[in-house]
Amino acid sequence: MATVPPTKLKSLYERLRPGQPITSSELAELGISKYLAVHYARAGWLTRIARGVYSQPWEALHLNPSLRSLEASFEGFHVGGKTALDWHGVRHYVSQQPVLHLYGLHAARLPLWFTSRFPAEYHRKRLFNEVGEELLYVGRWSGDAANPLVSDPERGWLELLSEVGVRQPLEEVRELAESVHALRVRVLRDLLTRCTSVKTVRLCLQLGREMRAPWAAKLDASTLPTGSKSPWVARTRDGLLVLPP
């Protein structure tokens, strides 16, 4: 058996947290080559969970460090939409097996090692005019640098609305709308001003008025990108959706 440099193993175990995946590129930063990583796996010091991805032996992967690991592979990657709302306590009912809604700026496919453990959908979305890679109103969950990036409730709400007519039933959104009365007007106004989807802006205003949400009365539609003066019409799974200007 090859001799294992103790300093490399020490550095590896100092970096690895329980349930955290680590990639070959991250191992290389610790001076551990792909060949040595394979040797560690064969010797039982690492568990190979996919090609180029390892974890601590006999330790099941945890969601948050797994999400954190994916951020390096997906530009703009974050937890958003319905999942972000759920994490912030905005929900109509508790799903027995919730599907994670994950967002990024480019087309991509989530790796099998992740989706086989955590049911998830990936959404390619450029919903807002954002400068560079800095996402508006997205931050580390609970303020912990080790946690994944998650949309604030206001962004999550608009991300959810953008999916109506695509893969999100309008009826479920109407039910959730009853729980978004406490959205911050300043943040919502800023996001709506930068929103690239007329449908999303109009649907937000329409549902806000229907639910008599406090923030709806404080938004001036004339200052928001609501498009032309014609109604926005689309056919959804719930039927015809007509949004006034």
C-alpha cells in the first residue's frame, strides 16, 4: 500500500464537513491529485459518490453543503421560487416530498448524484436586469457562509410568478398569495423595476390587488415595466389568463 502523506489527509479532514461533497478540483487545491483521490477511496479514507466527486466515508450527503458545492458549476446558482418561499415560511401546505426549485443564469443539467438524493428542478432564468454575477436580493441562508444562496421572499415570489403558464399552476399561486402580505415594498419595487418579464410584473400587481395585500396599494403601476396598454393574454393549464395593463 502506498504511503499517505499525513499532512494531506489532515488538511482534507479539516476541510471536509459532515455530509459535504468535495470535487476533484477542490482536492487538487489541497495537493491531492485525481490518482491520489482514487487511492484514498480504495483505502476507505474517502467515498466516491460520482466521477470526480467524493465525501467522507460512511456519511450521507447533507442538502445545504451539497447545494453549496454546486454553486461553483452553475453561474448565478441559488435556491429560488417556491422553495425559497417555503424556506422563509411562506407556504400554503407542507409537501410530503418537496421538489427543490433551483435557479441559474444558463442552461444546465443538475448532476445525477444530486438529484438521486434530493428531488429538484433547475430553472434557467434571467428575470432581472442585474450587473455581472451579483444577484439582487439573494444571500446566504441564515447568514452563514457555509450555507447555500437563497432568494429573499420578494425575489422568490417573482420567480414563482414567472413560472405561471409554464410549469406552475395559477391556482396554487393564488393560494400562496394569501401568505405574502408581509413583503417589503422597497425591495419589491426595486425588483419589479428591474424585471424583464411583463407577465410577472402584471401578475404581481393583479394578485396583490385581488388579495388586498398591503404592499400592493403602495406600488405605482405607472412607474413599472407593464408593457403596452393592451391586456396580456396567455393560455395556461388553469385556462385563459388575462392580465390588464
